[in-house]
Amino acid sequence: MQIDESLSWARASLATALITALRAHGHKAYLVGGCVRDRLLGITPKDFDIATAARPDEVLHCFPQARLVGAQFGVVLVSEGEGIQVEVATFRSEGAYSDGRRPDAVRYESEPALDARRRDFTINGLLQDPLSGEVLDYVGGKADLEAKVIRAIGNPDQRFEEDHLRMLRAIRFASRLGFSIESETFSAIQRAASRITRISPERIREELIRILTEGAARRGFELLDSSGLLECIAPEIKAYQGVEQPPEYHPEGDVWTHVMLMLERMCDPEPTLALGVLFHDVGKPSTFRVADRIRFDGHAEVGAAITKDWLYRLRFSNDDVEQVTSLVANHMRFKDVRQMRLGTLKRFLSLPHFEQHLELHRLDCLSSHGQLDSYNFVQAKLSELGQEDLRPAPLISGHDLIQAGYTPGQAFGEALKAVETGQLEGEVQTREQALTVAIGILDKNQSHDTGSIK
């Protein structure tokens, strides 16, 4: 996961200035949470948060340009330029969480210790004075940072009952940081795993995307599996386990092993590519059969349908659904690229975000048989062909066909596609040639329609 260091520096400078101003008004104020954790680990923080004894109205009085973004929780957002913003939250303690997501009531506090003890994990419960560097540790977070341990603050069962999403956050922090999860904390996750489905699909989606893209996706999904969360969130992925593959193509083992190897090889992937890697073989469990060898007939098409259903369940955008299902549906086409007609090949290479298709294929090969012949062939073709070759400007449109005296209908699409194919094949190069091809298709269709009426 790439972090803009200049933006991080600007946010850190703003946070330090805000803390200085709050203290000048007589309020305790510290950096808190993930930014403190990352600074102590030598990681560039993405965001900076402040915890203070000042009440929200007092924060707004200190910073008139700020705005209240979490009235119930006393959170104020202070912005200074594009993308430079810091959240300032009043110290608080919390009541019961009846919905497994957020507290029913909060109480503002004057001391930082109470604020630290209501947080999720010890490594996220640290506060720091940015001026002196002093760290306030009321929960044992410094020791757990040194030991590389994710540990719930207080009773882990209670922490996960309060907010079920914390189970996924524990997995994400452990995988991203390379930490272990403390045994009682992990056992509590296993006991509560089935409750994750009570969380909104959108919140689950965002945590899964982070697990997939923050740099340790394989370990993240292995922890999801061993914790029991994977079966609840994505049973379609759990089904990979034990699905054998033909050893001549997949010497690495079953589908689960293959996909885990691909996740491990990803490098700073776009979310849609990461999802494509995760789901590209999701059709294999249901299409498995043994004939002359193990086969998975039509698994790409079956997998695309399964993938689309899952993505819609987690409320992904239509654009994301379209791209990920395209990755799944098309991933087997690479084996045929050297036999494709030129027009078919160009259409394939013109798929939206084709670089993701190509990278998925590369990861697929390296995590199985290791042969990159088709990958290298496609790379050479992409270097050889320019954008005009792959996406030639249309020579005619439907308006031209209307001008030629034809009535719009389904045949228009067939005629225009035939012209495009001719362009891609290099057989149609002028407007006159395009009209000849299109009119030939339209006349043929009109003749067939007349024949059917007779």
C-alpha cells in the first residue's frame, strides 16, 4: 500500500499545530491510535487523529473553520487545503453496544486513560505528545508492539461483542503488520465468527478490500480461514479447499493452494485486480469432474455468475462488478491468443483495463505451471499494435445507414459490428468499403425476413 509521504507530512504538521493550539487554550491533547502505532513502528502514517479533553463546542471555538462530523461521538474535522485534514475527538467512555456496531451512549471524559481503555486493541490505544515524543500507555500497547502481538484491550469477548467488525480489523492488522494474534483474542474471534454477518455488507467490503490490498493478502485469508470468518463471509472461497487440479497444469496442488500463491505474489494491486485473483477460479468446485483427466468445463462462465452474485451481496459498485466479473469470465482466453483471428485478438486486447487481465494471467501462470508463452505473446502484440489499431475510429454510424434508406433495427448492430471486424482485420479501410459491408448485411437480413414471411 503506497502512502503519499508529502501528504502524510502535511497532515502531521496540521495535527501538531492543532494540539499546540488546544493546549494554549488549556486543553489536554495528544495524537492517538493508528498514527502513534505506525510512528513507533517506523511506518509513514496515512492519517492523524487527535484525542483531547476539549468538548466539541470548545474545539469548534478554537478552530472556526472546523466542522462537526460525528456529533454523537464528539468528532470534529479540521481541514487545511486539499486532502489535508485531521479528526479531533473528545476523550470519551462508552456504554453498551446493543447493535454490535456502535455504542448506545457515550460520556465525555477529562482524562486520556479512560479514552484509551474503550478502544479495540492495545497497539491502537497509545497516545503521544508530538512535541516531546512522550508516549502515554495505559493498556500495554508498547509491549505488544515490541512483541508483535494483536491483543484486545480488556475482555476480548466483550470487545468483539461491542463491535463485530473488530474481528476483521484484528485479521487486517495482523496480516498487514506481520503480527500474531494473542491466543485469547483469537479464540474470542473463533467463538464470535458467525456474528460477522450482522455487520453491514459495506463495512465488511471495506475491510476485505484492505486485507486484499495492504500487502499481505495470503496471510490475511489464511487467518480469515482459521478464525472461521471466511466461511461466514465468502463460503465460495472456502470451497476451494480440497478441490484437486490436474498435476500437469497445476503441480502446486488444490485450488486453495493455487489462489493463495497468487495472492502472495500480488504487488500493490488495484482492488478489482485483487478480487479477480481471489475469484478467478470460483467456478471450479461446482464444475469439477474426472474424465481423461480432471476437468472444469465452463468454469470461467460459471465463476463469473458466482462472482457477480457475491459482489452484489457486498454492495460493490456496478463498475467494480463489471470489471471483476470480466476478469473472471475472460481469464481462460489467454490459452487461445495465438490461434485467434486478428480481429478477435484485437477485441480481446481492447477489453477495459486490459492491464489487469494481463497481470491476472501472469500471476495465474507463475502460481501453476510457470509457462509465460501466452503472456509474452500478448506483450509483444501490445507493443506492436497502437491504440488506433486496437480501437479504430468508426468509419460509419447508424445515421449513415438511415441516410442510405434503411430502417433502424437489430440488424444495424450486426452490420456495424461486421464493419468493425473488417477494420480490425485490415480488410475495411474506407467509408465506401464500410458501407458496402454494412449494406450487404442489411440486405441479407431483409431477404431472410421476407423469406420467413412467405
